[in-house]
Amino acid sequence: MFKKKGDKEYSEVKFETYYDDVLFKGKSAKELDASKFDDAALFTPSAFGTGRKYTFKKEFKPSKVTFEKKEVGKPNNAKYLDVFVFVSSDSKKVVRLDYFYTGDSRLKETYFELKDDKWVQMLQSDANKALNVMDSSWLADYKPVVDKFSPLAVFASVLIVFSSVLYFL
């Protein structure tokens, strides 16, 4: 990511800085209890096949995500961007966390389910099956594009930056 310094000058900006200075500027960091997905002040509900999808409204910067006092994911080195709670018609819940992992500077998308009274990370294939049961339009072979290196994405980014530089010359 780049920030314009002058008429024709740009400087590189780390995503961590963008996260704090733009996405959650002026918002306090606190724990998010995802079990409060019915709270209209925290989540926006939408239809998701036979179930519901609840999207966190980003009214504050989540420092940790819990569900009924049980930790979902590990907050170490994670800067949470989005939190979704999928609830099936039979009340099965899947929590999706989108976050920036500062350890290797990558964006990640992970899914969790409640097993043996603990929230455990699901394999992508298991998450796809669970979400496809809730909504048949969810691809059974869905792969997150944010959790891995994509040469095409890098090429597209370089092309966009190059085009922007040419435009401002």
C-alpha cells in the first residue's frame, strides 16, 4: 500500500499502520463477544440460505473474540478486520474471522465451530460443507483468496500502481 506524500511522490505504508490509522481510527480496542450476534448495535443480520449471517459492524476495534466466554481463535499477532457468525436453522453456529496476522504480514480467513465445549478451527473443506448445508450457493470447493500468495494478485497490484504513477506524471 502506498500513501501520497507530494505531487508525484509516494511512500509505502504497512498494513498495520493502515489498520490503526484508517480502518479503526479513533476507535477503542475491546473484546468482542460474538454470542451477542442478535444485538443490532454490534451485528447486522442478513439471510443466508436457510439460516442467518451476522456481520460485525466495526463500532470498535476487536482485541479478542469470544463466544459465551470461550475464546474463538488466538488474538496473538492478530488484528481482526471482520467477524461473521453463521447460524443454521437448527442453531448450529460457525464463526468466521478475517484478520491481519502480523507474524508473517498476511491476511487470513479462518472458520471455527464449537466442539467439546471449545471453539476449534475448522478445515476449509469442513467449513465449506457446513456452510453449503446452510446455503446451497456456498461453493463446496471455496478457497479463501486472502490466506495465500497469489502471483496474479501481485501482478495486478503492480500494474495498478504503475498505472497510477503514469497517470500522475
